Amino acid sequence: MTTLNEVIQLVDRLSPQDRHRLRDYIDGQEKPIIPPHPMPVEERIRRFNEAATAIREDMMQEELDRVIADMNAEYIEPLDIEGLMNALQEIREGMTSEEFAIIEKAMND
């Protein structure tokens, strides 16, 4: 049986093209770590929209306009799962407990 150290030594001897092929192969072996949600997508979207509507009702028009402008101002690359979790944590820290409760209820009901 080949040890990990032996595999690493073999990888070190590969050409850049073969290392790229190996990386693609390994990436293809990865399984998604996000389990399927028990609620249908349509229901989750409906509940999220209800929560967003409730939050917007408490916003002044100028605040809503600023949020929309900010969202449309710049294209942002999609995040990997770790980046997504960090972004969600930052969003959560900026919310009131009432806003968070609305979203949490909508996503978990």
C-alpha cells in the first residue's frame, strides 16, 4: 500500500499540466457538504419573501432605495460555503433580534 508521503513525492514530480489534471480529478471527487433541506424550495422562497416584506415595511423609502442601489452597484463573485457562512454571520451581527427572529422563523417553519 502506498503512503501519503509517497503520493506527495509522486505529485511533486508531475508536470504542471498533470498536476492540474490531478487537481481537477480530486475536485471532482468532492461531495457537497450541504444536506438537502426538508422543505421544498418554493416554500422556502415564499417564507423568505414574507420575512423580507416584513423587514421592508419597517424601512423608510430612502433606506430601501439605498439597499437596492447597493445590491445593484457591483457584481460579486459567488462565495464558497465558508465565505457564505462568514457573510451570513456579518449580516446577522447587523440585525436586530426582531429582524433575525422573523428570518429564522421563516426559514425554519
